[in-house]
Amino acid sequence: MNTAPDYAQLLEILVREFSWPSKYMFKFVVPFNPESLQQLRVLFDESAVISHRESKNSKFISFSAIQMMDNPDQIIAIYKQAEKIEKIVAL
């Protein structure tokens, strides 16, 4: 079973649905762990609007970042870096 993300399909959607440059919202969920949160933060520059929230039981953190992106390849590059974070879920 292949669970790898379909970046070709994402690239097609990004090219078709957005005008570039464009603001893009990234959303992730990770197990509650300060290290995972820091690993996510470093994927974005200082201009990104970042927010995060703990789940009710403090087992997970939802993380959102809105950042101006020049092209779809930059978005895919961030997703590829993020998938290295243990137990991350991209939404």
C-alpha cells in the first residue's frame, strides 16, 4: 500500500486554482511535543502568520501558517520537509 502524498496532483491543483505569487495556508496536526512545534516553525519565514492550538486532552497540536508563496514548487518543498516530522498529519 502506497501512502506517499500525491505531489503531482497537488501541483496540478495549485497551478490551476491559484495566481502566483499568492498567500497559502498550511495546516498540520502533530502529537503534543515542543520539538515538533519548533520543527514546523522553522519551515516558515518571519513574514508567516503562524497559530497553533492544543487539543482538549493536550495530546495534539494543530498548527496553521499563512505565508506568501512565489510558486507551487515552494509549497511542495515545505510539505516535503514537513513530512520528515514524526507522526505529522498535513490537512
